[in-house]
Amino acid sequence: DFQCDTITIKFDFPKGVKDGREHRARNVTCYLPCNPTGQELLLRFVVAFCRCTMFGLGESMARREYQPCYNVHVKTRMDRVGETRHGFPDAGYADRCRDELQSNNVTIDEAVKFFQCRSRLLR
């Protein structure tokens, strides 16, 4: 029986060129609660990432650099600073995240179909 308080996800984007424009590298660690809600979001994150809708390339608001940016916001800090500074935990995050995933056509039904299809391929 596996127990945890927090799901930790690491994204590592190397620097590169897309459409003739250079973008910088970016490493992101994000956090989800280790409960049914966090597990649901994790499944949907995998689908969004595989569909290339989790992140896009854009201008960083903070640094004004061209880099991987969130299409679906993630929690990148564990210091309880809340919603405005990407802090975890954040009581309203799951609902906002579901809305962002939904707007990118990543529903829980789509996530279930995605994993059922992959599991059939592995048999």
C-alpha cells in the first residue's frame, strides 16, 4: 500500500528552435495533492502533455523571454503562498485546473479512453 501527501511532477524542456525562433530551456517542478482529485488531475495532465496542450511556447510575463509557458497552470511552490504566486496547497486550484483542462478538451472521460487504449496496446 503506497502512501504519500504530495504528487511531484518534473518537466524538463531543453532549449531549442521552433518556427525559426529560439526558446530557452525550462525546468519546472509542480505539485498535486496525493488524493483522488490529484490523481484525476495527474491523469488529465498526462493526456494534455501528450497532446501538446499542457504547455506552449510564448513570452514569459516575468522575464520577457521566449520559453515554454503553461496552457494549464501548475503549482510550483510548496510554501503556501496561494493562488497568486503558484503556491501549493490552494483550495480553489482543482476547480480552476479542471476548467483549463476542459477548455483544452481534456476531460476525465478522454483521459480514461486514452489510458484504456494504451493498456490494450501493451497487451
